[in-house]
Amino acid sequence: MQIFDWQIPTRLKPTRHKLNFPHFEYVVNNCRQADNIEIGLTGLTKKSLISMYDELEDGLTGTEENNIPFLVAGTQVKDDEVWYWFLATPLVNHYWFRVTLEAKKLIKKKKQQHKDKRHLVQVWSGHTASIKWLNILNFKEITHYNVLNEKILIVENRT
């Protein structure tokens, strides 16, 4: 088991790309089971999520050695709020450290760009890996709502 992506040989390092539709569509269609559940709980389908691509403000993707996308992330600005979104395939676990560094860069850039706005993420309470990761990125719960018997957390960046 590899803990950090620096343990992966140099030729296997992930590559960062500007957000693009083919990568977005691939990751949505091949995302982790917890992401699938979260998509459904928020009232979306994979098809409706893919159709929202043009509404996204900015973002990035990550690919592994064979140019297979494993992560898409970005923002969507709504009034006085910046909503971050992160979707991944199971391959993301191989690049956890690098993805965390890239996420911190994205958040810092967006906080500078949108100083007067709240910076938020919506996450299913059962997606424990994402919640722990969002805590590392300084997102803390501010409220929640329920869908069926499941809790959806709204977390805000506190940096």
C-alpha cells in the first residue's frame, strides 16, 4: 500500500489539466460509489450533472499515467457564494497528497478572486473520506439538511 504519491515512481505522477468536458464527463460516469450516492441525494442524475458543465466557473482535472482522468474539481458562483465541487474515480486514492496540494492552491486562488463571498461545499455525511479531507482543507460544517434518512452537510472554508 502506498501512502503518498511521492512513493509512486516518477513516471506515474499525475498530471494537472484545465477543466475540460471529456474529463468531466468521464469522471462523472466513473465516480466513486460515495459520489454516486451523493449525486442522487442532491436530486441530480449523472446526465443532469453532465448537462451543468457550461455553468461551471473554473476548474481542473487530474489524469494518471495513461491520461485516464481520476478527478475533476472546480467552482460555481451563485450570488454571494462560491460553491466548490470535487468528484473522483477510485484512482484518486493513489494521488491523495498531490490532490490535497492542488485543492489548497485552487481554494487560495478562489479566495483571492472572490474575497467578498462565502466559500462552500455540500457533502453527504456518509462520505467520511471526503469529510475528513474537507476538514484538512479547513472546511467546517455550518448547517445541514436531510434527504430521506441521510444528512447533507454544508461546510464553509474558514481560512
